[in-house]
Amino acid sequence: MDFFDVATTQRAIRRLKADPIPDATLRQIMDAAICAPSGGNRQGWSFLVVRDAAKRKRLGELYREAWGELMKVPYYAGASQAPPDSPAGKMLASARHLGEHMGEAPVLILACIALDPGVKPTITTGASIYPAVQNIMLAARALGIGSCITTIHKFRDAQVKELLGIPADVETAALIPLGYPLGKFGRPPRRPLPEVAFADRWGQALAG
Amino acid sequence: MDFFDVATTQRAIRRLKADPIPDATLRQIMDAAICAPSGGNRQGWSFLVVRDAAKRKRLGELYREAWGELMKVPYYAGASQAPPDSPAGKMLASARHLGEHMGEAPVLILACIALDPGVKPTITTGASIYPAVQNIMLAARALGIGSCITTIHKFRDAQVKELLGIPADVETAALIPLGYPLGKFGRPPRRPLPEVAFADRWGQALAG
């Protein structure tokens, strides 16, 4: 597929079929992942590719609990009052579906990043793992596989790390379900470019 | 270009020509950027696209100072002892070149993310901005434009924010130079997949 066709139609697909993903397809996705950049090319990343049914089921349970925690956060509690037909309401319904069915996706990938001893993660720690996560989602979309990026497993981080044997000095960054889509790919709903792209100084819309 | 050809040959290009980038090309890159996901589709991102010569020059000066700060960090100070012909030595020479010439790239993009009032950024804050940064770099590569992700402007964050008029509650996440490459695209040097992709539990190499 053409790059721009992939990049402009990669939307969050949260309703996924349970059909398995062929090994060769998964390897192609992961090969794209590791071509992403990381700070100083240190490649401190690790990707736990979970296909084992019992482990997925347990991750699904933990994710369901995490979803419950998220709904207590004021912003999301407010969003849950959105009309079901509104964009926010539809997204919430889709996210709620994932909250209940995460464990049924045929592949769950936990993207992790090693921390230097004694150093706490910051926003820029993410610069060494989220580009690879984006490559996973783009490569999946190029191969007709749906995905989305989630981070709320952090509400149950200790349990997730214990389940998968992740060392203490490794930070979990994202949980990404992969599966053939029940919904359709397509351009995602976004704010217009002039609202978010500025020319030379804050607030001055990029001409276009 | 085919998606996988783009994703597997997008390497850090730190030596860039000063030739300008056409407006339409830049808009196509930025359109790919905003198709990336963000948490809850909140799109709290802003992208400062700097082409003004005086602002680029000043950003280049600040980046040079930041490079000097980075070289005091033990890991990088150690890396600077690597033989010039080794992979680490070559990367350092390339990064040093960028340290001295950042301001000469025809376009500098500062990727930013809004913070909730009173909330400090964490690693997962990055999940809402670095996927868009990766889309910028992939789209640039698809159009024959070199780029790389840098974060060391944070050593001079206050000055960068003042120069561009960035509000206090907005976090800068990455500074990305764009320009036609002096070097070549190609598969980046990476650890083999079985070292970093695990099946079902930590340390168990993904069969491949």
C-alpha cells in the first residue's frame, strides 16, 4: 500500500475479530517496529507479543479493571455523558467495547522501554518507544489489521508486569491489541490543520 | 512509495541541505502528522513550523548549547570516546554535525502537547505526541526529505518557549529538522528482532 494511503486511514480500530494473525504477518509488523528511531539509537525497547490464551484473558481482566478506574477520572467521567450519536459518544462506546473485550484480540503487544538505573521516566522517555508503537499500528493497517494504542493498563501496572515477568527497571509504555477489523479503516476525525500547525510563532496559522 | 519501503528505510538524516521545502510538500507532511492517534483523540498537539531565518538561527544557537550540555552526561561523554569508524563513532560525528548546523535546516518543527492544569507530564504524555512525530518523519522520508527526532532542546526549554511564544501549560516534546538529505536513506542499524521481541513472557524470543 502507498505510504500516504496507510498514514491517512490508520484510525483506532477497537472492535476486532478473534481470528489469528499469521506468524509471518506478525513478524513483518515487528520488523517495521524496530526500524523506528530511539534516543541515541539505544534501542532500549522490548515488545511482549502475547498470543497465549490464558495470558490474554488475564490481561483482558486487568484492562477491564483499568477501564473502570479511567471512568472515575473527571474528564472521562464527563465524556461518558456525551450523546451516543455524537463523535465523543461513539468513541466512548467503542472504547468501552475494548474495555470489555481486550483479552479476545488474537495478539496483544506490550511495548516496554528500559530505564537507566535511578532515572525516572519523563515525557521524552516516550520519544524512544512511541515511534516504534506508531510503526506497529501503521504496519498493521498496511496489512489490513486493526489496532489502537492504549496506556490505561498503567492503572494495573504491577499486576501486568508480574504476569509477563517484566523486570523492575523496565517501564511499560503501551498495550496494543491487534486483530482483523470488524469496522472499517478510513480517515480519522481530526481538527483542521490551521488550528494546530503554526508558522514561526505560537498562534499564527500555517498558511495552506 | 510503498509503506514498508518507507518504514524500513527511514533512518536519522542529520546532514541536510539548506534548499527550501515547497509549501505543498510541507502541508502533506503535516497532514500525515495529524492523522496520528492521541489519547482520547484529544489532539492537544501543536506543531510550530519554523522557516523564518532569524528564528532558525536562534534555535540553532540554543541547540548548540544543548549539545554541549548533553556531552556532559556520562553516557554520552563515554560514547564520545568511541573510535571514529565504529557505528557509535559515526553516529556521534553525525549528531555533532547536527549540533553545529541545526539552524541551517530549511524547516524546524517543534512538536508540543498541552497539559491538563496542574498535571505533570509522564511517559504516557508522550503517547499523544510521538506517534505524530513519527508520522512527520515517515511522511518526509516518503517525499525524499530527511529528518530526525531530537529532544535535547529541553536543556534550553525556557528560551525555546520564549522565542516561539509557547504558553506555560504547553510541553515541548521534540525538535525535528527537515531538509533534503546530503546522505542516503537506507535500513537503519538495529538489534536483531529476537533480542527485543518476546513471545508471551519476558526473555522468551519470538520465533522467527
